[in-house]
Amino acid sequence: LGDPDLSARTAALKALAGRKGSDVTEGLLARLGDQHWHARTAAVEALAARKGPGVTEGLLALLGDEDTFVRAAAVRALAGRPDIGVIGGLLACLGDPELFVRAAAVRALASREDLGVTAGLLDCLNDQHWAARASAAEMLTGREHPGLTAGLLDCLGDPDLSVRAAAVGALAGREGPGVTEGLLDRLGDQLPSVRAAAV
């Protein structure tokens, strides 16, 4: 793990991923501070399946890493972890400057039911990138929040096909002012896939 050659360090990290032992965990944690982003990413992936607050703390620290791929890997590794601070850390990543990280955070939060997560995903409906808006709309399916229906209805007029289709899917079966009218209006959408989803 301390080899001066990056490829050797990375290979060692991958080889240790499935091995048990506290000494292995400590070695992997130490490589979260590696000077190269590729090695830090490999360390994150090797630690993803390991439990314990120490591992979680190490992964949370990398949510602020300078490298996009390291941050995204840390987000994926934190998905589903029950430890304190995870939800807050993932919610903060919804505002990451890079789409790759924001999209990973949306997916990582998909299984979290609490109201704060729903509010965070709802905010993502206004993301500057269509992929984040579409993912957020999809992940909001079946959730409850005071402003959720209105937010999804606004997405029915989104310029992007994927966002409109995701919003139609999330609104299916929901009740509330404007839902039926909004879905009926999408039956006239210019794109067949949106019209089919509205049916």
C-alpha cells in the first residue's frame, strides 16, 4: 500500500477489498489520504462494504475531496450506511458543483424515507442539468411532502423529454389539484414516450 508506484498501490487496494481484519481496514483507511485520486477512489471502493463509524467518518471526509471521482465514489459507498452524519453529508452533495456527484447523491438517497431527504430531492427538480432533474423526479415517486405535487406538476413543462417523462411517472396515481389536468395535457406532448407515460 505504500509502494511509490500508483499502479502497485491501486492493485493492492483492490486485492485487499474482500479481506477481513482490523489491520486491513486500517491500511485501507490510511490510503484515503493518498496523493493520487485514483488510489483514493480505489480505497473508497475497497472500504464500501466495511462497517463501523471509523469507516463512515473516513468516507464522509472525502465528500469534500478536490476530485470529482473521489467524491462520487464516497457518495456511492455511503449509500445505505446507518451511521450518524450520513444523510446530512449526502444531502450536502445535492449541491455539488459537478453533475456526476449530484446524480450519485440523488441515487444514494433514494431509499431514505425521511422528510428532509424528500425536501432535498424536491429542490433538485430545479437543478441546472436535466439528468439531475429527471433522477430527482423519478426518486420522488411515492413520497409525500407539502410541495411535492406542485413541484412535479411544474416539471411537466420541462424542456427536456426525460424530465417530463419522469414527472409523469411520479404523478401517476397521485391525487391533488391539477394532477389529472396536467397528465391529460401531456397526452398532447410532442414526444411519443411522454404521451405513452401519461396514458
